[in-house]
Amino acid sequence: MSDWIPPPTRRELTLLLFCVAVFIVAFNASASLRLIGLNSYSLIPFSSHSAPLGSDGRRLEGYRDHLENEIFGEWGWEPGRIAGVKEAESSRLLHGKTHDHPNAYIHGEGLTGERAMWLVGVGEGRYGNEEGLGSTSVNDGFVRWGEDVPRTELRQHIPGFTILDNVTMLSGTFYIVVDDPRSMPPIQSIASSRANPNHPPRDIDWQILPVSSAPGKFGSFGGRIHGVTFISYDGPSMTDVHTFPSLVRLYSTLNVSSPQSLSPPNRIFFPGIFTFTDPRPDPDPDGDSLRRQRASIGVAPQTLKAAYPSLATAQFAEDFGDFASIGVPVLLDRVVLADRGAARRDGLPRGMSAWMRPFASLRVSKDWFEPVRRTLAEYFLCAEDESPAMPDAGTHTVTYLSRQDGVEGERLRAADHAALVEALQNLARTGVHVHVLDENVSWEVRMRAIVQSTIVLSVFGDHLADAMFMKRTPRSTVMEFFPPSEFNREWEVVMRSMGIRYVAWQGNRKYTIENLPMFSQSSSHEDFALDSHAVVRTITDTLNEVAAH
């Protein structure tokens, strides 16, 4: 038999109602204090509780001190907004920049956006917009977009050189998806036909697709290639030592004030170049592997690995064919595209090569190549702050890239070459480090000398591309030797863009940026003369000028 519970007495009811009343009063008082930035804990002397945190992760205003404001700032932190940006600046960035795209903030645009360096990482695809800071995970290679296919955003464009965000690749065709196709430049100024680079792109190469047609074309999902993808749409005959510099120059326009803050490129595609230039060999009956001739992409494989370590490898026509054959759309976060055929079809002034367009038409910091150069210099432990391999303080390095043993290309007369080497050896006796390197020297010896060099000199030619990695000082100089009937400004354009002095020599005549000769070409391949003593006198004057600084 269960016991009956007696009803509460009047005294117990009174105590219960009193407790409820005290709770209601205390709760409402605490909530009211929070509205003015205080907390009930602050009313308790010597409270053992830690300072309470608000919804934004900061201590409540009554608990903030100088250190708190120094770390977080004194502005408001509102959900879905970037702290420290005034409303007017926010509206200008979000609605008035770069073709009115809604993600101007996360691309670091405007003065405030450029200074918010972590935002650049968001814009480069290193961080997801909803994920906050953090690396892309292995689960992010697949994306569902439903009916809302990602729209392409134009970030930079001159004929033949374009930067695009959100480019979709399907069955070997690149698609630019936009609300209004007329908002994009003509497709023939962006790319060319893979079959013939002199012709505009075919529909199987590139298309500008209205967003209304995209769901029917792509479906509701696809793969995703994160980060920055360099694409050179040129064939083997047009891919040379200027390919990488022109792509890096184009990419650096996205942050003129601080190119070091840009994400490094993750991969480079050469859709028009096959991996090997020789035919596939027959199987060796002894089972020995045969080393095949890889296609030239204009940069030594060792330089590619050391100066561009984030590049997994170059991907060629076979790799592009693999993507084309999977039959599923693939979204590329950011494409930096070079197409010389498109640049030439727009017309070029006399003496200007197609690759020069980014150097002639785009505003870039003189440090645009510095992140790449410094990476290679650090590979040899020759950076300014880590310099066990550097010459002693107060000395300089001069490197002569000799072409005398080359099978192809023009050379100095034997007597003038010998006189130049002798004059450089005399210079070495004054304490200057001198390197005379022929074409057979190893890559490591060659590049170790160049990254330490204040002055690099050689006969004209593509081999001077390595001089882009030379030491940066106020008087860094490249000297290029030409025969009397030949001159071009290819390396003058590149070196001047990097803030490096340039001197051209024709015989005993010296030319600087103020008085360069006219562009000329010659079919002659005879050895030519050089006033070697005048060259070394100029080197000495330059180094003494450096010392004076």
C-alpha cells in the first residue's frame, strides 16, 4: 500500500514562490547588464570565474584590456562580415569592383582587402568560404552545384593573356560560364585552336556558355581542381624560355603591391605538347630501360623543381586527354592562361614578340619575380639572411656564360673571347669572384654562380634566361653581346621589368636603355668581335659604384 504525499503547507508554498521571484529578478538583471557590456560576474569581488566570452569569441567589453584590443582591435565583429571595414568601404568592395562580382572581398580587392592578407588565401582557393581558415582536405575534390553552376569571373585580360576564376573543363573543352556572354572579351582574344594556333578556337577548344545553358551541359556535380593552374596553350614551336616568365608576370598583376602574398601555382598544363619528342622505342630484349627525350618547356627540369616547388609536375597533352576522357566536368578554381596565337592575331608592333604583352601592357611591381628568384636562391642557401655560400662582405661576383663550345648559335671571335677571359682573371685578382662557365657545366654549378652574381654577361640568346635568378642589388647588371647586324630587346624588356640594369654591346660600342639600337635580324652565324677591355672597364666602374653605395 503506497503512502499518500501530504499537500504542501503554506510555509513551503511561500518559500517556493520566493525562490522563483528571486530567480526571475536575478536573471533579468544579468541579461540587462550584458546589454551594456557587463556581466553579473563582474559584480562579485575576487570571483574565481574566468572572464566570460561573447558570441564573437572575444571577452565581453567590461573585461577587455589593452592587450585584448591590441590583438583583436576595437571594431565590431559581426557575423558574416569582415571586421575593421567601414560600411562605405564594404559597399564599394562588394558591389563596385571587378565586373561587380560578389566575392571581391575574399579576393583581397581594394585597399582594405589588399591589407587583409589572409583574405588572399580565401580568394586563391586555399580556404573554403564556409570553412574558415584551414587547408583543402582530401574530401574536397568533388563538388555538387545543383542548378547553380559556378560562374566564371574575369580577373585580368589582354589579348593572349587572361586570368579566369571558375573555368569548367568537359571532354577537352574549356567553358567560360557567365550570365551575359557579352561581358567577356571575344573568345578569339583569349585562346586559339589547338589544331592550328594561328586560327581562333573551335567549339571543341573553348566556349563562352550562358549560365542558363550550363545545368543541361554539365549536370549537377563535377570534380574540382583547387588552387592556381597555369596553362600554356602554345605548341612546341612557340614554347620557350619566355613561357614561364610571361605566366608569372601575368599572375603577379593580381597583387601589384605584394606579389609575395599570392598563392604559388599548383600545376601547369601544356595541352598542345606531348611528353616525349622521340617515337616510342621498341621493347629492349634485355629488359634495359631506354631514356627518352622529354619535350622542352623552356625551363630546365631542375629549375622547375627548385624554383617552383609547389608545382607537382608539368602536365602534357596525354594528361589533358585523360581529363577529356572521363566524361565528367571538372571545375578549375583559377586559370592563368597564355596563348601567343591570340596575342599575334590582335597585332604586334615591329620588334615585339607575342610573349612580351604582359611586360608591355600590365602594371606590376618590380618584385614580381622575387618570390621565384628567392626560392631558388634559398635552395643554394644564398638568401640575404642565410648566406653561408655567399662571398665575403664587400666582394662581388661576376659570371661569364661562355658560348664558345656551342654547336649552334653565334660566338665571339676566339681572340676576343680569350682576351675577355684574361681580363676577367685580372679582375679576380682584385678580390672580385669571377666564374667563366661553358655550356657543359652542371646545372648546380651554373645556377649556384648565377644566384650570387651581381653582373652576368654573355653572347645574346635564350641561355640568358638563367640571369633572371641573379642576385638583386641596386647595380645588378646583365651585359649582352651582339654582332653588328643583330639586335633585339628581349632580355632588356625582362631585366628592366625587374629593376636590373641592362647593357648591350656591338663590337666596341656600348648601349644602355637610353640609346638602344634599332631592332634588326641577321641570318649570318659568323663569329663576331668584342672590345673585351671596354667590357671589363664597365664592369669595374659598375662594381665600384656599388661599393660607393
